[in-house]
Amino acid sequence: MPFLKSEPAGQIRTMSEFFALARAMETDAARRYTQTAQALRRQNASALADLFEELAKVELGHVEQVEEWAEHRATIGGTDAPWPIPDTFDASLEEIVQSNLMTPYRALASAVHHEQRSFAFWTYVAAHADGEVKKAAERMASEELEHISLLRRERRKAFHADRRRAGSAQATLATLATVERHLADLVGERAARGFKAAEIGPIATQSRDAAARLDALEKIARPKFSTVALPSNRENDIASLCEYLAEAYLRLAENSRNEQVLIAAQELAKSAISRLEKMNVLKLI
């Protein structure tokens, strides 16, 4: 689960502060999704715009829930949040709109991460509060878990839809080794140009180590398996290569009958998924 980007800026001491902050966070999420939808609509990306509009509606529903809760308690107080709301989003509006890699699956994955960080935030608040504020924060955290569950279900649907559109292709251990080396070269080029060299250098090393491990396995087993096809126009795209490898290792683990290959596939899949998360944090994808 994605961690908070930073600890909350303060401690919530009253229910008025709690409702003001909850309202501000949900309103900000709705605003960001709405603005993203509008920007995508101007670029004629209607399908993605529709999705972000639906996400905005969900967040507006959260705002209404908070409003009704506050009204039910007849809470009196200011409407301004006690301190700046936390940043719970993966990317800015500009980064989303300018990305040519955004898909429904990616949009929903980002929304899931947002809800996960919101859950982490309210869990943190609850741990540092007492009385009714603690109970209210725990309730918010519980509701965020429900939102996460719903979005994950939609994300799975989008993933399978993307996979059907992409089609499938036969792969071998040698195929994956070649992709890992190519990924290492691309990441190494970015590091050589001075882009966060200290952080991404180890990623290139990890890819070369994975390729060497695959080459060694190829000498004792030659499994062929079906995985999502890598579009030809994405062969030099770091994000696409990372996603292809993560999916391929999961497929290999599902279909392997060789214990050594199975163990290797599971370990490589775990590393590939962690690599995706790190790439995202470093803004490489």
C-alpha cells in the first residue's frame, strides 16, 4: 500500500476541525478529477474524460456523506481546514493530461492509490487522537477501505479489458531476458543524462541481474507461455516494458510446472511489481 508522502501537518483536536479537514480533502479530490476530465475532454480523449468524471462524482458523494454526518451531529465551527490537506495523488493534473500512457486501468490504479493514502492518513489521525475525534477518524478510515474495494474491482475489470485489447503472444525465458536488458539500457541512458542517477542506477543493475538469472534458467528449462503482447510502438517506453515484465512473470508463475522456474518467476514478479512502484515514485513512468 502506498505510504503517506509526509506526516499530517498537525493534530485534530475537535470535531469541527475533523469535519472541516474531511470536507476539504474530499472536495479537493472531486475538483482535481473534474479538472482532469475537462482537460482530457479538450484533447478529445472522451473515454478517459468520462472515467474521470465518474471518479469526480464518487468524490462528490463522499463530500455529501461528510456534510450529512456533520449536519446530523449539529457540529458548529469554521469551514476552513485547520492546516493544509495532504497530497494523496500520484501525479498532477498536468502530468496526467500530458501522458500518452494513460489508460482506464492506469486512471483507476491512481484512484486506488489516492484512496489508500487517504486511508493511511485517517489511520494516522486516529492513532494520534482520542475520544470522539479518534472514533470519527476510524470511521473515515473504514469508509476509505470500502472505496478501495470498489475501485479495485473496477480496476480489475479495466485490466482484463486492456489485456483483451492488447492480445497475447508467446514468450520464452530468453524473450524476457532480452526485454530486461533493453530496459536496463534505457534506464541507464536516463541515469547517464543525470536524471536521478543515484536512485535509478540500481534499477538498471536489477534488470541486468534478472536477465542473467533468466539466461541461466534457460539452460535447464525452456518453457513457452502466453502473455500480453507488447505493442510495437511501446518497445522503447520504460513504463510499458516494466508493466510487460511484471505481467509476464505473473503469467510464467501461473503456468510453470518446473519448481526452479516457478520460484524464480515468483521472485522476479515481486521485484518487477516493486520496480513499478519505485518508477512511479521517481516519476520515471
